[in-house]
Amino acid sequence: PGERLTVGQIVAASTLSRSAVAHHLKVLREAGVLHAEKVGKEVWYRTAPDAVRTGLASVLAYLQDM
């Protein structure tokens, strides 16, 4: 809970390029799933738990209706 990561940390833990990670982070931020906070030169990202729960609940409801 409350963990936050920089783009560099996410890239280091991923097989994606920095530009691909940045693109995905932008999409997730625009969807409201991630919060971004700029501290100095770094941008720190953390999840928005309520948005993630809502999205997962929607997926679960969709699957149950199939």
C-alpha cells in the first residue's frame, strides 16, 4: 500500500523500452488508474486503488454476464 515508483524504476523492472513504459503510464494516468506526483525532476507514480477496484468489478460483472 502506498508504494510509488518512478519511470526509471518501472523500466528497470520491465522488458519494455522507456518510451513504451511512458506511453502506458500516460494511458493509465488518463484513465484515472494512476496518480502522478512531480518531486523535483522525478515523477512518482502510484495506483489509485478505488479506480482499480471499479475497473476490476466491471470486468468481473462482464464475465459473469457471459
